[in-house]
Amino acid sequence: MKVINSSSARLVLAFFAMFYVVGCSGDVTEGAELGAAATRPADRVYSAPSSDITASTVEPPEGSFTDAMVQEGQQIFAGAGICVACHGPDATGATGPDLTDAEWLIGDGEYDQLVAQILEGVSAAEATNPLGAIMPPRGGSAITETQVRSVAAYIWTLSH
């Protein structure tokens, strides 16, 4: 076995190991029997928590977001935003924290703060979870700032 001495090679291996763990940490699909093969996480269709919560049923901060943004944010959360990888398909937490309760590990959970947190991510120094897991800027996805605002709108409605 060859020992890897290059720090950049170690970084690349750590990066792939992190994504392997996150990608393989899913649970057995609903209805699967013991001993039956579970589908791989990539084969699953994730959907964010179904909810009747909209900006019109919960009063959002004045002028901050619309019902359309909340709906778009729900789709991005489950898809391109890859939020489900850490926060789970129902947003109740996995590697990342529960986004459906009123407890915030960083910040106060207000809309503008959520936008900033998603844009900036969570550094190792800020991480408060037992694993010390970080959140890269934009959750590691390539979503736009407009999409970040929609995800933040959706997350805000989950906890308010």
C-alpha cells in the first residue's frame, strides 16, 4: 500500500470521503422489508416536507418574500440546493440541524439572517453540532443569490 504524502492529495481524498458519507447516509426506503435491497440515495426522489404553510398563512417580515418564493424555495431545497443531503428530506435534521423548530444554533432565524447564513455557510469555528460538520457557502451547491432568497423564505416558513 502506498502512503500519500501530498497534502493536496489528502485534501482531495477527504473531500470525496465526505461526499461518500453524506451520499450514503440515507435510510432504507419506506416499505422496504428487512433483507430487501434499499435504493441508493441518488435513485430516490426527495421532496421537501409537504406543508400548507405559505407567506399568506404565516405573516412574513414586511416586503421580504412572496408565496411564489416559498414554493420555489421548497423545490430548490429538495433539488438543486442539495439541502436534503444534510437537513433531511423533511428538514428535521440529519448531519445538519433541524430547520422546523424554533431553536436556532446560529443567529435568530429571521429571514435576512437566514439569507446571510446560506450565502456565507457555517465555518468549523461556528459549527455547534457534535460532528463539527460545516456548511459550505450556498450549502455547496451552485444556486444563485435569488434562489438562496427563495430557500431562506421556505425555511423561514418551516419554523415560524
